[in-house]
Amino acid sequence: MKSGLPVIAFDRVAAPLARLRADGVATAGSVLHLVASADIIFLCLPSGKHVEAVIADIFPAIRGGQIVVDLGTSPVHLARCIAKQCGERGAAFADAPIARTREAAQRGTLSVMVGADAQTFARIEPLLHCFATDVTHCGAVGAGQIVKILNNMVLFQTVNALAEAMAVGRRAGLDPALLFDTLSKGSADSFALRNHGMKAMVPGAYPERAFSTEYALKDLAYALELAAETGVPLPGANVVDAVLRRTIAAGWGGAYFPVLARVVDATDTPA
């Protein structure tokens, strides 16, 4: 909308829509109203099961020439199935999962990994650049999800490694802030260290309604599913899967997922 494009939005919750209306965004009375009013439909939902449910609701209203874009992280097979369904109605589909932080979303500096045919990508790329600084065409439908799923798998393993380093360093008498600041100046530096490590794990800040432990476990399950399909064992990812499950069992399923550090260092307690 700030880029000068007409936008209509729908959410099951009233408060986000009220905030959008204050900025001049039109709002729909239902998801079907939105589909009837838009040429390009962006879905940003928590999981594949939510995407599947919404697609089932809107599918009868999908018409030729429309494009449906899934900005969430969903299973690869689901993206390809939805693309086939849309194609049968003369519509197109793209999987375009978003990456980076909540702050990046607010600043419009997300990274988007796109799976789509060339024609569909050409139509949606300018719109993606309204909220992303990096837009990568990864290949055909499903390719965006493959990249995002593997991105998250690597991220979760990196955060777990940071949690292990922080626990050992703390018990050996080292200040975690000093440890992570020094690691950021060497070969252990990473996006995860600077964002998840220094901004969340060091201060122990694990808010609700951020990227939760339950969401992390869901995304990791997609990676393990993909690995099973391709015949690749993932011992590291299975370790993190177990840590995430322990974190949820400890009562931190809704907290920002770097809270897994509290399970890695069992002497830590909730703030």
C-alpha cells in the first residue's frame, strides 16, 4: 500500500485489520470476499495445514488469471499439489516463503525464496520487492519451500550450537555477552549469532508471538520429511528435533524458539 498499490486484507482477528485500516488498507469481510476482489492473493499462515484449509475454502472462487502466493513455510508436496489444483482452474501458484526477523518484516527487508514458473515469477516479483530486499527465483513450484526448509534447518542447528557454547562458557565462568561478541569477530560469526544469540539468548528475551518453538519444530519436521524422501540421514537435525521437543515439554512451546537454550543449560530458569 505504501508503494502505491491497491491492497485488500483479511484476518480472522479484528485488531490487525483495524491497524491496517488506519493506514488506508481496505479490508474484506471474508476470505471469499478477498478472493473475489483480488487478482493476486498472498497467504501468510502458520503452517501447511492452515494453507491447505484456506485453499479448500477459497478454491471454488479461484478464477482464471489469478495467482495464489504462499508466503509461509509449507511442505513441498503441498505446494505442488496446490499448483496443480490452481492450474486446473486456469490460475497460477507460487510458493514464496519469507525469511528473516519480525523487524525485517516491519522495515520491508525480508528475504523471499520463490518457486514458480518464469511467467508467474515475473508478475509477482515487483510486489515481493515491496516488502523484501532479496527476492530469489529458486526454480519451479516447490523450490522456494525446499530452500526455506533447509534454511530453517541450518538456523535451528546453529542456534542449538550457540546454546551449547553459551552453556559451557557460562559454567566455565565466562560472560555470555563477551563470548558472543567475541565470536562475532571470528569465523563463528553468523546471522543467527547476531540476531538470535546476541539479541535473545544473551538477555534471555524470549517473547510470545514471535517465531515460537512449536513453529520451529513444525518447520524442522518438514526438513526431516524431505530428508526421508531423498534418502539422506540427518543426525544433527534429529538432535535439534529432540531439543525442541524437550523445550515444548518444559512449557516453552509458545516462546521465541531460541528459548531452547534454557533446556540445553538445565541450570537456567524462566525469567
